[in-house]
Amino acid sequence: MDMKNYTTLLFDADGTLLDFDACEDDALKETFRYYGYPYNEQIKQAYSAINKELWSAYENGEKTREDVIYSRFGKLFQQLQIDDDGIAFANTYLAALSRGHQVIPDALEVISTLAKSFDLYIVTNGVIQTQYRRLKESKLQSWFQDVFISEEIGYRKPQKEYFTTCFARIKEKDPNKLLLIGDSLASDMQGGFHAGIDTCWFNPKQLSNEHSLPITYEIRQLKELYNIVGGSI
């Protein structure tokens, strides 16, 4: 593999460094238990379907972040015939989620190693209320030069304006020396491609690139990044 002379690595957070699935599952169990509502695998699957649909609408510009956060449980409770609009439940869930900081295997080792040779940044569509606390408690945040959260920036991945705003705050100005690493085709890979930078798809579940989106690299484990940028470590 030909190695490029990257100086700056942009990492997505959830699903790339933070194990969002584990954090989400713990937060859901805790919140349902707090409210005394039933919770099982079937309910989790129903919630996941609603949540995925709403976040997809958000990425397409059809929903606001608030729409997603405060309507998903209301929609779920309608299906479950629970008389609850889900607003207070959503706030309790976000608080529980902010306490979850499980990391993807090898994330801390890889990040601490790469930070010796590269400028590292976080690029995330996450929620301010949860992301800063989770990144700090996971011991990840200290390795990064800056954290770009869409809610603060006013734009979201994959919008080009999101990346333009990030680039203005990044020391490296040559786009050929930037590499974006993320697990989402829709927000990370598409966003990086349209922003004109190289991309690395973190794909541990070996999903299909259904729309044949142009991707520079694909990896299954974070340690495989060494094979891409290792010449500079």
C-alpha cells in the first residue's frame, strides 16, 4: 500500500472510537428501569428502527436534532401503547448516555500512539450534552487538538459547510494531508469525499458499500491504521 504523507487525522466519535452500541444499551436499560417500563430485545429493536430512521432524516436535512432527540421515544411509546410523550424520558436517557464511555477495542492504544506523530481532531454529529463528558471520561479527549461537534458548529456531517468550518480551525491547510476516519458511509465517507479529503471507512461489521461511494481506504480494526499512516509514525 502506498503511504501518503498525512499530518492530520480526523476521527468520528461514536462507532469509531466510542462503543456507542454498548453505551446506548446501558442507557436504555437504566432509563426504562427508572420509569418502570418494560424493556426487552424486541423493544430495543423497535427503538433502534425508529432512531435510525430519524437520524437518517436528520442527515438528509429533513429533521432537526431536537426533532430526533425529543420525538423518538414518543413514537416508540405510541407503538407500545404507553401514555407518555417521551420528553422527560428523553432527558433522563441523555443524562444516562452521557455517563457511558466504553471504547472500541484498541482505541486508546491507537490514538495515544498516533498522537505522537499526527495532529488529531474529533468530528462528530453527537450531542453537546453527552459528547464532551463521554470523551473526557473515556480518557480520549486529551489526545485531540480540538473537538468539532455539529451542534456547536451549526452544520452537520456530511454538509460541506461543516467541514469548511472545521478546516478553518485546523492547523494543516493542505487537504491532501488530511485523512478522515469514520464508520458511517452517509456522514463520514460522503462528507469527506465532498470536502475533498481522503477517507478511511472503519467497517468492523463488514457492511456493504451499497451505493459504491468513493472511499480511499477500508479497515476492520483500528490497528490497521498503522498500515495506512505507519510510514509517518
